[in-house]
Amino acid sequence: MSSKILVVDDKQMMRDSVATTLQRSGYQVVAAADGNAALRMVTRHRPAAVITDLKMPEMDGLELLARLKKTDEQLPVVVMTAYGSIDSAVRAMKEGAFDFIQKPFEGDQLVITMRRAVERFELVRENAALKTHTRSFQETPVLIGRSQGMRSLAQQIQQIALSQGTVLINGESGTGKEVVSKTVHAHSPRRDRVMLCVNCAALSSSLLESELFGHERGAFTGADTLRKGRFELADGGTLLLDEISEISPQLQAKLLRVLQERQFERVGSSVSMRVDVRVIATTNRDLAKAVADGDFRQDLYYRLNVLPIELPSLRQRLEDVPLLADHFLALVAKREGREPKRFDNEALDLLTQYTWPGNVRELQNICERASVLTKGQVIAGRMIEPWLVTATEPEEALGGVKPLEVVQRQQILHALDQFNGNRQQTARSLGIGVRTLGLKLKKWKEQNLVAQSV
Ligand SMILES: Nc1ncnc2c1ncn2[C@@H]1O[C@H](COP(=O)(O)OP(=O)(O)OP(=O)(O)O)[C@@H](O)[C@H]1O
Ligand SMILES: [Mg+2]
């Protein structure tokens, strides 16, 4: 669908003639007779460019320009100046106009100027979209670990990176699914192309659909501009679909088609687009079980599970804990521009005996918290002990000796603490729904089993 241009002129003849020329070249046009109407229309129609007369009663073109720049710095504004009034053209350019055009002008000249303006706007917007979503992927990922599990993982990543196949990464929360996916991309032939990420659990089904596949202008209420989806924007690169188990049956069908045929349509369009995107999906649920339970399409599961990566939990590779701890302490130190602190022997014993329900992320949090709270250079065991909730209880005892609900309550409270009370993150880390978490907490509060402030 074509881009929209706003034409502003107090003289109707001029307005109409500019509008008609632009419409004939395929643009959608909205028009305003004065500055205030123009400002309202920008909010309502979100044009890709504005062309305005300079001389207008009430608000003149320069003032309109200044106010438009305040609302949206990127919106290109072209000013129309009277023949011979080069001064005002120069002033407008100084004030941030994208370009000027002297009256009288030919239709071609108008169309060429406006096409440049629109293209600039679209380029800027696309870059901004890519930037916000790739920021975290800019730095080269590091994967720390010398355990057998990590060594074979590193080997597996090297092989998988070279192939083009879809990757399915499975692992508990905080085991490093995102770092591993970045590493795969960084070692792949696509490393110089973009890598984008979509969290499938964070959006409603319809929002996720337009996030993934984009939408046409007017495809649904509120869709007032064309929007490219992540599949389109990631063309040539890699797309990470985080928490894939959470997508709706309807989207599962659409995703299956992209994976099978590399084709899809924007929401509200019947035109198929072809893309070359490598998909990496992650999950902390057992997808095979979700298939057996009827929650996840079997055919989609097979399409995703071409190259599976199974991440070991941190408690399965406790020998990596000191190494990881050093790495995280060094990171904090670097950020704060000082020498890294270190754990004393007692602390290291505790850390290497703990069961790590929150895996590497939990260890990272503890390292950061301990660095901040310790005054000297050495972090003492007694400082971190209270944070390691299950540290004194051997893993086997968790389900056996204590009633399951007690264990569950401890885990949940611990996770809540770890995420500073953020229920969304807590629920995610535990692999349960936010609603389930809310209901559990409500029940426990009623029974006075947890603090009312939780
Ligand atoms: N092997 C590793 N070496 C260094 N850092 C790691 C490693 N594994 C994980 N991390 C760090 O631990 C944190 C959590 O990792 P990540 O976000 O990749 O986990 P995840 O499995 O995607 O978690 P979630 O399921 O909660 O999304 C990140 O800060 C990451 O950099
Ligand atoms: Mg993740």
C-alpha cells in the first residue's frame, strides 16, 4: 500500500493541484488549509512526509515546521516558497526542513522531491525498528563453561551454525537459551546480517501475528500505517522465536506454512511474500509432551525440531560455577571501573553445592548483588547464604520429606525475590502462567502462609 503525504496550503487551488499530482503518482494524500488543522492531521494520519506553503495567515509555514519538528523530528517537511524568495527557503532549511521547492514548479519536480522525502522517512523508521530490536545482539556473546556438557554444547553449536536448518533450543529458565541462539547466529554464514527476536509469550495472539508477519494499513482498527513484520525485516538473517510453546493454534498453522514454504502474507493482504530467514526457537517446556497433550501441533514440532539443542541445567554442571562466578564478578567490576571482588572459600562451597533453580541467571544476580553489598574485596559465605534458599537441603529431599506444596511455595517466593517481586518474570522463570501464580499467592495470603506484602 502506498505512503501518505500531507499537503498544507491556505489556497484551495494550489492544495488541489499538488494533491492531484501526488495522487496520480500513487500516493495517498490528505490536505489541510491551515497549520492547526495540519497538526491534527499529522496525529491522526501519520503521514510519511509533509509539504507546506510558507506564507499562510495565522500560523505560517516556518512555525508549522517548528511545531512538526517538535512532535516528530524524523518527519520530513518540504516547504513551497515563492519565486525569488530564496531567503525564506534558506531559513526553512536551517529550521530543519527536508527540502524546498520554488513556485511555480512542474509536476515531475514535485513528485521527485516528495518521493525522496518519503523514502527518507521510511528508511529512518526501518532503521529505528531494527536498532531497538538488535541492540542486545550487537555485542559478541560469551559462553562460559568447561564441563563435559558445555564442551559438547560448544561443538554442537559449531556444527549447527554452519547449517541452515531450524534450531530448537530447550532448557530450563536461565540456562542460556538466548546466549546460545546468539552464538549460533554469530558463527553462521549470516553473522553480518540482522538477528531479530520475538518473545512469543509477551504478546496477545493478534499482536504477535502482526509483529511476525506485519500488516497493511487499515488491516484492523488502529492499523493506520503499513508495518513490516519480523519475518520481512529479518530477511537474509536470523529470527529468534522465544518461548515458542506459547503461540496460539491459529498462529501455529501460519508459522508452519512459513517454515514449509518460506511464504506468508501481511495481515490484511493477499499478496504472498518470500523470505530467506533462519529460525531459531526456544522453549523451557517439554514440547514433545505439549504435542502429546494436544497443546502443540505435531507437524510444527517436527518442522522446528530439525536441529535440537538441549541445554544442561546449572546443577548438572556445578563444576562450571566458579568459572561463571568469576566471569560475572569481572563484568560488574568492569562496568563500575574497579577491581573485581572474589568469593571466600566458604562462599564457593555454598555456591557449588546449591541446586540453582534459576540456573545461570540466578548465579549472575547473586554475583551482582554480592558485589554491590560487600564493602571489601572478599565476599563472605555468610553474606550469600540466606539467598540460597535450598542450599542446605539436598535435592532428593525436596519432593520427599516436605510436602510438595511447601517446596513449591519456597521456590515461588525465592523466584519472586530474585525478580524483585515482578510477577511476569517470576511466572516465566518458573514456566507457569501469571494467572496461576496470582491465584497461588492469593490462596497463600488467605491462609497466612505468605506475607501480605508479597
Ligand atoms: N554459559 C554462559 N556463559 C556466560 N553467561 C551465561 C551463560 N549462560 C547464561 N548466561 C547468562 O545468564 C543470563 C540468562 O541467560 P539467557 O537469557 O540466555 O537464559 P534463557 O535460557 O534464555 O532464560 P529464560 O528462559 O528465562 O528466557 C544472561 O545474562 C546470560 O548472559
Ligand atoms: Mg530467554
